[in-house]
Amino acid sequence: DVKVTQSSRYLVKRTGEKVFLECVQDMDHENMFWYRQDPGLGLRLIYFSYDVKMKEKGDIPEGYSVSREKKERFSLILESASTNQTSMYLCASSLWASGGALYEQYFGPGTRLTVT
Amino acid sequence: EDQVTQSPEALRLQEGESSSLNCSYTVSGLRGLFWYRQDPGKGPEFLFTLYSAGEEKEKERLKATLTKKESFLHITAPKPEDSATYLCAAGSGTYKYIFGTGTRLKVLA
């Protein structure tokens, strides 16, 4: 069974704080993703990584950075948290696409971040 | 622009009352159509992947089908434990998954 874990289920931070969200997957997947999920907006991609130290910006990368030092671990960093970053953050992993097909993503339980 | 639209936004069914959820997609070069179930406060749980028009996948009371423009998730004789939000996503390019906003399903006992 694929397992994706996230460091915190709930987090409350103050405006201006630096925030670290960690994600670990145990299935040796090449791809890892960070999304945020807001009511009415669906899942929006923040960053994607396809290998150690490799990353691609998603649709909404502003105010975020990422780090992938080991294949199984992908971290999301909010350099200076703001109230509009209050959201549900979801990490996912998948196998690298091959033969013209993408593979299913496996999601972690999510981190509900509140910035006050 | 790549887009995925799910309908209806919300659906209430009586236990045993079969129905279908719709996922319409506009994607250049579909590389997979994915269905997920999401319970409140949790991450999405993978259900099905479909790759070709005409393909069908089944699991318990759920069956997913795919055409060139849309996918359906058919729920046969649902039970209260099927209550959840169902998400679909269209795969495009090397890593893009375009998600719909989901259908909130409530099954009443």
C-alpha cells in the first residue's frame, strides 16, 4: 500500500512566520506534488518535483518554495506566511509518466494551515 | 485552456437510489482521467484511472466510464457510507493534473 504522510494535520501560525510543511512517501515514486485546496477552487498545483533537487513551478508558486533533498521527502516552505495562505495543503506522489500516460496520484492526509 | 467541470455540485440520494456523476473535460492530449473520493478533512483517495474512450472500470458499487469529452461515475444502490466528495482529474503533459471542483454526495438511510 502506498503511504504518503504529512508532518502536521493542523497548524496555526502568525503572519510573517516561516512555515515548513513536510511530506514523506514510502513507494519510491519519482514525482511529488504540493497542492492547496480551497472551497470552490479545487486543487491548485503549487510545485512539482520529478527527481531529487529538481522542481517545476505550478500554477500558484508565489510566496512558496520547495526542497527535495531525498527522493522520499518533499518540503513546502512559506517564507513569510500571510493570511491569504490559510488553506488545506495536500502532498501527493506518483510514478514518473511513461509511454504517453500519467499515473494516479496518492495523497497525504493534508495539513490545515491557519495564518492569523 | 485545459478545463474540467463536474456536475452536479451536490447530490442527495436515498439509500439504494442509483445515479451518475458527470466530469466534462477539455484537455489537449488526455493522458489519463482519474477519479478520487475525498472524505471531509482528509486527502483524496484514488479510485480509478481511465485512458481510452470506451474504457470502463468497476469497484463494488462504483463504475467509471470514459468518452472523448466526458467521464461518468455511476453509483449503483448507494449506501450511506458512499457519502463523500468525488473528484475527477484530467492528466495532460508530463505532470499536469487538472482537477474539477467535485461533486458532494450525500446518501440518506
